[in-house]
Amino acid sequence: MPARRTLAAVAAGVLLAAPLCAAAPAAAAPDRAPAPDYTITADPAARGAEIDDTMYGVFFEDINYAADGGLYAELVRNRSFEFLPVDRAGWNGMTAWTPTATGGGAGSARTVDDAARLGERNRTYLELALDNPQGGRYGVSNAGYNEGVALRAGQRYDFSVWARTDAAAGTPLSIALRGTDGELLADPLTLRVSGDGWVKHTGTLTARRTTDSGRLQVLAGGTGTLRLDMVSLFPRDTFKGRPNGLRKDLAEKVQALDPGFVRFPGGCIVNVNSMHGYDAASGWQRARSYQWKDTVGPVEQRATNANFWGYNQSYGLGYFEYFQFAEDIGAVPLPVVPALLSGCGQNRATDDPALLQRHIQDTLDLVEFARGPVTSTWGKLRADMGHPAPFTLTHLGVGNEENLPDEYAANFVKFRDAIEAKYPDITVISNSGPDDQGAVFDRHWEHNRANDVDMVDEHYYNSPSWFLQNNDRYDSYDRRGPKVFLGEYASLDNKLSNSLAEAAYMTGLERNADVVKMASYAPLLANVDNVQWKPDMIWFDNDESWGSTSYEVQKLFMNNVGDQVVPTTASGKVVQPQPITGGIGLSTWTTTARYDDVRVTAPDGEVLFSDDFDDGDADGWSPLAGRGSWSVQDGAYTQSDPAAQDTLVKGGDITATDYDVSLKATKTAGSEGFLVGFGVKGAGDHYWWNLGGWNNTRTVVEKATGGAKETIFAEEGHSIETGRTYDLRISVRGAKVELYLDGQLFGSFADDAVTEPFAQVVTRDQRTGDLIVKVVNAQSTPAVTKIDLGDVRVEPRARMTVIAGDPEAQNTRSAQPIKPVTSTVRGISSSFTRTFPANSVTVLRIATK
């Protein structure tokens, strides 16, 4: 069991630590300090949980343009002319390409898919009809990513293109890098294409100056038909100098975290839409699930894909590159394979046993690709790609955020049994759905225990308050049950306050290292101009990158983990729960609806607020979201914009702690149901009962705090009928809530958890003997803390690293105010008092004698 926290009457158990601080703390004088607000008492003689080297890692998913235009160093966007809009209508394959002519050149450009293609998986190519009899050049220009092609003065860039021509004398090519004003940014490269068969042509350009807005021009002279495919420009200076490699600054930021594992490739891209592989008959399928065999072998033979997040993947960064990257940074690879169901808000399972067996065999082939001898089919492919020695592969996940626990469990057991029969040393990781609690979560765990699963992947994204209220989440987990892989988590914003809450929570992960064996913040990367999800750990554009406040906190923790937990108890002040008060809210999400007879009453019947809209106006309501089209129609308050999301309006201001909200609600059209708010204090601070959310598949209560939402009640499979009027009642008694639908109790919850803004954990570094004390103070006042290390003899000086600052601060492209500050502090002894700054994370490395 973990060391429990013991609290004074107002305190809360064994508080643990883990956030970071930004500004340099005032080095508080040891001893002679005021009476402590908190105490930490360590028991170094007791044996705490062992902490695995894989405790913390990273999760890489191709979301937010994380691969192409991000970690993958290729500078040409849509190099194979395969990229499609998510809606294929109007496709011409010319994403990022523009026809260009110089010196009077002329011609036409179009993309073609016919028998002259480069290969079955690389079907679309560029066809240039050249008309330059008097000189001049005609061709195309590529705009790259973000502002353009990023170049650094003096750096070399390797160009390549596959080409063929029907011109008997051949076709001259001129390759140039230019600025948007036409300035030459490198000495042009001249190549000559001969013959009407595909040949790869290569050359190198050296940048004259640094820019983030370059353009790559590929221009041809003469006449005839020239075909081009796989137009590539690669920086020579990649991470570890690898060809087809990774962008150096991004890879180095990941490496600096010292991750124990790399989870990839997803995430939602693993388990959505088509479960079939690349379809050679049609040449393209929209949003295939990510399947490893599509991503290996020579890059010109790999498929492309229009992924779940609404953009295209070149698969230049594929499974071989993932394995290589994990090895290069000293991490264990943790691939995730499709389970043949659709999570991420979709509910669909295959009933095709042949397809299921194919995916199981694909998974066995994946292990062979990673670990098999060079004499095996897939081991030989790995060797042919440049890595004869096996990669380390010890863990493998099946599925992601599955919404169908019964169907998933049946599939998982078949995957697990097949893998363990051939590779008994591999830990096969199961699933618990997309939330931290609820019916789906509970059903998954029921199956996982019954099926004797080794490890379960939990995911949740919640508000800072949730993390500060759930530090002890894993204290009560069964020590003999499945271990936990916290594969995705984050506090829903990129401010320091979010990072402090995450850090406090991480102290609880460490304290429970006998149950929580792996954990990874998510997502890892985000292109600032192409964001599908926020928050994210590392941000970038085409030439710069910067770590968020959570990156700095994660790095501080990951570089100061320790090998074993030193049991501690702690006591001190906590924040007690508050009653739910505030306004009443009405909202919709891609749905039109009518609301009527809104009424708030006290338990004795006193009317606190009411509006039946019979007077034809809604003067008592104010828009908070600023979206939607609200008006009173036929004596009801109506939202009539079917495309608007989050149309929240507020009425009244309830200060009573006990009250009942009643109203009538009717969905008139759209894809979801309706949302009824209570305890509304602002657009980002409220509760709402979301009936028929997630495309009318579930009904939940969400709590929004500072714009971040967490689910505190959920009923799966519940939908709202169009045209039916529902009677709704929300009964609030302090922090306890009951929900009534058409007079029947639908559900209840109590938002009465204690908030613990102070957290701590102590671990031991077995190699150095250091005690590592992590303290998180996620509140606006300093925390005077007495630390008792027992009878351990320690050095009087310690290395201290602090992350602290304004809790609203964020690290951005223009400024990174939240950085760790390291110093040497004195006055350390087996018992000492230190004041930890407001809004800070502190790591003390204390040497023992």
C-alpha cells in the first residue's frame, strides 16, 4: 500500500508533490521560520514502492501536424501529390503547389493517376506539359509548412525527385530556393532527366541566408511531357544525422525529457473509420486507421492517408522511424494497434472474423519486424531498412479509448492470447475507455480483472481542480490487480496553474508506483498554425519550437524521478468544497431547441427565479458564449442556428445553497440534444447537464472551471428525441445534485471533494544516494513547511530547482517566462523548515552521508 497522508482536522492525507516553479524563489532562511503551514515526515527506514525506469514517457500522435510539418524533417508539403481535402470534392492533388514560369516559359500542370504511376501505393504524380521552344522554364513551386520552407544560412539541403520524360533529348531541370520576393536563397541546382522510365535524381543546395518563408521551385526547360513524383527537400542536419530523419530541435526537446518510453502512433488515428488496409483498387481510402504495414519500406512505396484529425499523412515518419527514435533517446517503444472497434466518440465494431484474424496476424508480424531475426520475413525488412539488430519491444497496446467494453474485451483476449503464445515476455496493455469514471470505465475494469489483464491504459483530461482533488486516486487501487498505464492526461489549458495541478497529481502517481507503472502527458506536439487539440506539451512553427509550462514541469519530474519511494506522511491546510451557486444556463450544440417555463424554487416553495417567456421577451437572459441565434418564439426561448456550438445564455443569479431548477426542453433539429446549466458564473465556469451529447450517444454532467471541462456524471447510450418535450429538474443541495427526467430520478452526484493545493513526494536515487524531495504549492500564498527526514544523515547543502510564477502565465513563441531556476541552498539537515513560494514546484536533491 502507498504511504497514507495523515492530516490535521482540516488537512488532507499524505500530500505529494510534483509541479514546477518559474521565477527564482527567495531562498528562505532555514530554521527560525514561522509556525509551519505544512509538515512532511519521511520514514527512510520503511521500504516504499520501486519506481520503474518507464515511470514517465511521452505519447506521440500525429495530431496538430505533429509528424509532417513537425517532427518529420521533410520540408516539402505534399511531395507525392497524394494529399486530398477531407472532402474529396474538387481534389486536384496540388495542395501546397503552384504552377510557376520564368523567362517566358509556358506549359500546364496537372496531377494524374494512370498506368504511368510510380507505384501501386504512390499512384498520383505531377504531369507537366512543357512548351518552351524559345527558352524559359515552366514548373511548380512548393510553399512548405507554416510561412514557407525554413532555411538556415550555411546549412545543406538534400533534394531528390523521381522523374521521367518523353522528350528524346531529355529535359533539363532547374531546382531553386527563392524568397517570396524572388530572391535566390541558394545557388540553383541543375539536373537532366532522360528516358521515359522512373529514375531518382538527387542533388544538394546550400542556403545563403536564414529565412522561414522560402519556396522550392522545380522548373523544366524544353518541350514534351515531364512526369514528377516524390519531390523532396531534406535538411542534412537531422536528429542524429539520420537520412529520412527527424527535425533536430523537436527531437532534442523530447530527448531532454529523458522519457522511459514512447507511445505511438495514437490515439484516435489508430481506431477510426476503415479498418481495412490500403485499397489498391481505388488507390485511396478516407481516414484509414493507422496500420503499421502502410508505413514501412522505401518511402516512395509507402501509402498516404487522410487521417482522423482532418489532414494528410505522408507516412514518411513510419514504424521504422518510431522504433529508431525510441532507441536513439534511450526509451522503450510502446506501439498501439487497432482493436477493430472505433473509440474517440464513435461506436462501431467489426463482425468480420477474417478481418480480426488479419489484424492479429499483423500484430504478430509487427513484433517480428521489431525483434525477429534477419532470416525472418519482417526481420529482413527491418535489416534492409538499416537496422539488422533487433529493436527492444517489451510492451504493446491494443486499442484506444474504446466505447464498447464488451466487444472490446472479446477482441482484446484474442489479441493477448495470440501474442503471449508466441512472445510471452511482452506486456499486452488493455483499455478503460475515454473517461476517468462512469459506466464504460467500470465495465472495462470489470472485464480487465476477470480476464487477468496485466496492464490497463487509462485516459482523462480534466480541470486543474480535478487534479488537485484526486491526488489519492490510486491509493485505493488493488495492489494485486492489473497495473495502470496512464497513457493520456492533462489539465485543460497551457497555463502555469494547469502545470502546477498536473505536478501535484504526479506526486500521487509516484507514491503509487507499485500500481502506476507508466504515465505520459498528452498530446506531445502542436504546430501553432494547425491545432486540433489543446493543451499540448511542445509548440512549434516551421523554424522555432518552445516548451509549454507543462513541458518544463514534466522535464523537471522526468529528470528527477528516483528509484524508490520513501514513505511519508504530511499534514496541513486544505480547501473545503463549496456549495453550487450561480446563474441558470441554456445552451445547444449543433442543434436547435426550445426552452420554456424556467423556474428556480427554494425547498419551501419560494420562487427564486422564473421566466415563462409569455411576455415575448428574454430581458432576464444574457449571452455568455456569444454564439447562436436566440429569440422568443411562440412563448418559448428558442435557439435557431443549427450550426452553432456552445450557445450558452445565462439567467438569474442564485445565491441560495439549496434550490430546484425546473424547465421544459424540446429539441427541434440537429445532431445532439440540449444543455441546461446551473451554478453558472461565466462562459468557462459552470455546470451543465448535457443531454444527448457526443452525436446524441450519451448524457453527462460536465463541470467547467476556467474554461476546462471535466465529466462528473455520465450515462452512456442515452439520446434525445426530436420534437419531444422533456420535463427537467435539477435538485441542488449544497454540493449534492439529483437529476430528474420526466419526473424520474435519472442520476446524482456530489461535487464535494477536498482540494489539496499542497503536495509532496520523497524518493531515493539508488545510484547517488540522494533523497529527492518534490513539493508542489499550487496556491497564491507561500507554504511554510517543516520537513523531517528521520535519522538519515544529510549534507548541509542541496541543489534546488524551482519553477514558479504567475499562475496565468504561458510560454509562447515570443516569450517563455516559466523556466526552471537551479541554485544551491544551505541549512539542510535531517529536520529543517523551508518556505515554498506561491504557485511553485520545487525539487530538492539532498545528498546523504
